Amino acid sequence: MVGQGILEEHQRRRRIRRVVSDRMNPFVAMEDQEFIARFRLRKDTMHDLIQEIQDELLVTQDRKGVPIPPHLQRCSLL
């Protein structure tokens, strides 16, 4: 019986879905050196590239219906 209770608790916890919303803006949150280490580009270069491709990107939502902020979408793309 104890094993059954543990199994039920495990299944209950598995059903709880969490949306992780660490959606920091790397242009604001990161220092210049950290930004370069992460994206291999300077902030101003990244900004220029984003401006070049901005019209090609669509504002989409992931499969859970949580919008992906444009700055993360673009940084991920590059």
C-alpha cells in the first residue's frame, strides 16, 4: 500500500506542468562581454542584424500558447 501511495504521488507531480518564463532581454540583462561570450557578436552588431531580418520573422507562439518575445526569437535565430 505504501508503494501505491508513492506511485500516485509521483504521477500527480508529473501531471503538474510548469511554464518556465525566464524571458530576460539579453540586450539589457547582459554586460557586453557576457553578451559576446553567449552570442559571439557585439550588441550593436546583433541589433543591426536583427533590423535586417526583422521583416522575415513572424510573431509566433510556441505549442503551449505562450508567446516567444521577439528579442529572444531573434537572438535564438542568430
